[in-house]
Amino acid sequence: MMRALTNARIFDGFTWHDDSALLIEDGKVAGIVGVSELPSKAERTDSHSAIIVPGFIDLQVNGGGGVMLNDDQSVDGIRQICAAHAKFGTTSLLPTLITDTPEITAAAIQAGLEAKKAAIPGFLGLHLEGPHLSIARKGTHHPDLIRPMEHIDLERLLAIGHSFDVLMITVAPENTTTEQVRALANSGFIVSLGHTNASYETAQAYADAGARTVTHLFNAMSPLENRTPGLVGAALDMGGIFAGIIADGFHVHPASMGAALRAKRGPGRIFLVTDAMSTIGTDLDGLTLNGRKIYRKDGRLTLADGTLAGADIDMLSSLLFIHQTLGLDFEEAVRMASLYPAQAAGIDHKKGQLKSGHDADFVILDGEYKLKSTWIGGEPIFTA
Ligand SMILES: [Zn+2]
């Protein structure tokens, strides 16, 4: 069956198609056409002049809908996280495990494998953030659980290397060798540098070994200074590197964010991540992580000592923050939530834009950018 969403303004990731129809067939985009070219077999639905944009891709999501992956390593937990974020336009995400014990890590991987088998809508793969990070840049990660990558850790990781569409791991050079990074990158991992004091030169060496992204640019890493560019400088200066950024206005000052966006050397881009916790889509006043209480107040999540502990923001709000507060074009803000994370994750041949043959993952917004519905694989997963 072919479906046509008519009377829409469609942004395909590059250009606008006014007064057009989005054609969907077998879960894929079958084209964008004008009214006169509508195939007669297509079942038509009037979009009432809505805006259609590519679905959002979030490569760092710790939880949502009251569930934290660190608390609940089950298919149902992953289903709830994906459903919570679909309400805010996310059509693909990586449930992200914050540094935890080897047992919890193994359970999260098992749950991910089952979620893939169950074809949970929105589940793209996993992101393991830690435990091989730097204590000095631990952020909200529990210092007792941070440790070097041992041979057995690498063996366990390599065994699942090609089991997911996307499998990401955040590591710090302080606790991971370039040989380990090379082995992971060669086994299908997207290796991301983060929670590290790595110098510019060290970052270059790890990028040469296969690291491809940087985790939440600016946060929990060596800063850009005059004689020491640090990981921030490396991320901006190295064209091959992509970097996630948290756009809630608390993790990174808007001026620093704007400067970084203008400075980034391509083709690698800066993309949006939410780093969201279980609070998204709920009215919870906090949560617990590795036995420690995290407080939710005024759009922030913090440990008792004030350390930021993940973000309390969804993907649509992040995109609108970039557009409305930073003044970036709406189109570029959309790309930061769709095309660029797809490129960073190496899935831009099937996601991140609305092009014939790509997955029919998209978001329908009204003229004020309020979400009307979220579609995954050509099916409406959430309707406001
Ligand atoms: Zn982090």
C-alpha cells in the first residue's frame, strides 16, 4: 500500500517542498511530489499545511518515561525509553548506559540484543558511556566504577561488535589504549572520546586510531586554551571528527555553542544529543543513579554537590533552543538533530533525510513548531 501525506511543507534535510505530498511505501520514503503528480493508487491523508521534517536521531539517551537504562535492563524498559522520546520527535535513539558494574553492563547489552530482535520502534543500538573514563573528568559517573579497559573487557566488546545497527562507546585515553580503540573501530564500534583530560595531540593519536566522535562537547573534557587546544580544540580543528552537544543552555553557554558551531571544520559536524535521564516525559522530581540521588529543578538535574547529572531536555526543545536562542536557521537546527547524527553514526544512507528509499522516519509539526505526530518506518508511533 502506498500512502500520501498531502498538503504539507516538507523539508527533506536540504530543501523545502511547498504544497507537496510525502509518499510512503513499505516503511520507506517513496518520493516527494506535487499534487498533480500524485499516484492514483496512493491513499491520501490531508496534512493541513503542516511541516514535515526528518525524524530526530539521539545518540545519547540515558532514559525517559520514568526509566533509566542503568536501573532497568529489559526490552520493556528500552521500549518505554523509545516511546517517551518519540513524543518529542525522536525516531532513532541509542539507550545509553552510564558507567556501571560489569554485570549491569552485560545485562544492558543483553537487553539491547533482545530489543533489536523485537524490533522496538526507535531502537537503533546502544551507547556505552564508560566505565573506561578519566576519574579527573568523571562528572556524574561513580568514581568507584571507573576503571581501565582490560583484555577481558575488550574481548567482551569485540564479541558484540557487529550485532547492532549502531554501537557507540565513550572512552577516555587515560583508561584505554590506541590499540584497543583501533580494535573497537575495526569491529563496528563508533568510538567516542569523552570524560577525559586528553591533550590535543593525544586526541589526534586516538582519532588516527579510529575514534570518530567526541561526547558532549565542552562538558567533562580538557578546554580550549591559548597554548593547549585540548579535546575541545581537537574536536573543532579536526575535520573528520563529529561531536555531540547538549543544547539546554546549562551545559554549554550559548555564546560558546555559537562560537563552536562557527568554528567547526567539516566534514565532521556538531550534532545534538539530549543526554536525557528518566525524567523526560514525566513529572518526577528526581531520580537515583548508582545509589546517589539526582535532583530535578528549573530545567536542570544535579547531584547534591551541584554537579550536572545528565540533562532535562528533549530533542525538539534542543532544536528550538538552537534555532530561537542561538539564531541558527531552522533548517540547520533540524540537520543537527537528524542528518548530522546520522552521518556521525554512519547511517546517513538510510536515515537523517527524507529521500526516496530512506526509512520513512519523520516528524509533523504545526506552524509554531509544536509536534503533531511522530512516524517511524512509515507508521504513526505518536500523535499529540
Ligand atoms: Zn557524560
